[in-house]
Amino acid sequence: MKTDATPEDVRRVAQEVEAAGLRAVVIRGDYQTVIGPVGDERRLDFDRLAALPGVKEAARVEAPYKLISREYARFFGEPGAHKTVAIRDVHIGNGEPVIIAGPCAVESRQQIMRMAEAVKHAGAHVLRGGVFKPRSSVHSFQGIGAAGIHDAEEALGWLKEAGDAFDLPVVTEVRGESMVELVGKHVDLMHIGARNMYDQDLLVQVAQQGKPVLLKRHFGASIEELLSFSEYIAAEGNKDIILCERGIVPVGKGKSYTRYTLDLAAIPVIHQETYLPVIVDPSHGTGRRDLIFDMSCAAISAGADGLMIESHYNPAEALVDGAQMVTPDELKDIIEACRTLYRARKGLRRNAGT
């Protein structure tokens, strides 16, 4: 829209879009208002839209993930901008890497309180802990939350209590649509796991909670699919989205040396396609404690905005995924190394003029 477009002009264009059977997402920036049609754009007459009062330009955005694309952002005059997502007082994107750390699963109140203190001391910014654990086998530990609503609420309460005690925002995975509102009441960042990346209804419901969303890439998904499914969240008016690379299924046969193949090239590619922050989960990406340090450093060197690392004071005692969890002392070393690498990378890019 033109800078002098009136509210009536904006309303008229939105009505025109909706009359064609699409949804009109109105985004107001500091200097520009943009209306993004959501739906089958073949129904729209762009020449007619361009002629409406207050319209500066009517153009098709070619990317299937329009609302989060850099091509869309150019309408605001900030094609090179990165979005900063606030998780309470923690800001991720276009700054020092944010570290999300904690145990794979919340096992008890004592355990999560102890781990909150440990990861805070190590330098982490956000506390993670799984109340629900989607697993391949029905016979595996599914998380405390799998036992029922009462147990889920109690475990979520422990997680929130631990975060509040040590001034850490908290995040946990939402396993299904029935748990969206319950999880939303307790956490600061809502996590959609790799297995649920394709669940459109879950994406929509989580987006409607109005809280930041962490969306993990499915282990069989292309980058375009990750971006396209994040569009379901943005289409609900929630652009506080953090994308997470956590490894894809290896190609070829033979012995598997890692749990997945961590696709670090995805980081700069995603940054070129969208303004959303991107983090990396080296714990699930490798499945090996001895590789977490190296892959964390590699991720930050590739431009990741943060890391999601599983940590436990005694990985051998962990109820799930002990082989990929680092100790708090190891976590501290990783965080310090990554901060040094971030500053060095920032200096090198400045010297290179990029």
C-alpha cells in the first residue's frame, strides 16, 4: 500500500481478496502496510487490485513460503534484515548465539531443578526439557506427560518452576493438538518436533497461542518443505518463528556412524531465503556425545543463530538419549568456544565487506 493509504483503502483491498475466496493477512510495518493473500492466487485479478485506491504495487511472490520470504520482506524496504524473536527477555537472531539447553526428558522435579541451575551456570539462555517424548517404539519411555493430563500438568509445572527459579525461559515439545493449550500455559517457547513438522492442524493451533514457535525440520524434509510448512504458522499472524536444523536421514547403505546427517549447508541457504532465525540441534543430528563440541562449533561458524543442546548431570542415568547428552561442564566449554567463534566470524565477515 502507499504510505498515505487510509484504513478504508486497506479494508477495501482486504475485502477484494476475501471476495475471491482467499484470506487477507494485513501486516503493518513502521513505514509500509502490506496485504498478503493466503490461498489460491489464481483467483485474484492483480491488475484490478493494482488499480484500487491506496495500492502502490500488486505483485506475485514466487516462493511458496511468501510471508516469511526475503522477496516478501522487500516490500518493507528491508530486504537484508533479520528478524529477532523475543523469548521473554532473551532475543534470538542477528546477535550472539542463543543456547537452549537441558535434559532430553523431564524425569523429576529434583532433576529439572538441578539441571536448570547447571545450564544457567554453564551460560545457557533457555531451559529445555521434554514432558512428552514421541518415540518410534510404543514400548519406549514416552515422557511423564504420556501418563495423562494430571502427570503432564505436574511435569510442566516443574519445568516452569525451574525456569522461574533461575530466570530462564522454558521450552518443551507439543506432541499433539490435545495438549496445545496446556503446554501454552506453562512455556515461553512452543516446540514442534521433527515428526510433527507436517501436521498442519498442529501448526495452526500452536501458532494461535500467540507465543514464539520453534519448528524442527523433519528428517526426510527438503529445505523448501521446512519453509513452506513454517508458512502455516506465519499465515495465522504469528511470525515469531525459529527454524531448527536437526539432521536428515543419511543417503546410501553401510554402517551408520551418526544418528542423522547434520545438514549445515542448510543454515546459510535458509538465511538467504528467509529473515527468520535458524538454530541447530547437534544432539539429535549426531546422536553422539563426542561429536557435540565439534558440530556446535561448525554450526556457529556456518552462521547459526543458536544451538539446542541436550545436557544431563549424569548421562548414564538418563531415561532417554543418554548417548547424545553432554555434562554441564562440557556444555560450558561448548558455549565459551561458540561465543569466541561467533565474534571471530563476525570480524572476518566485516573485513570481507559482507
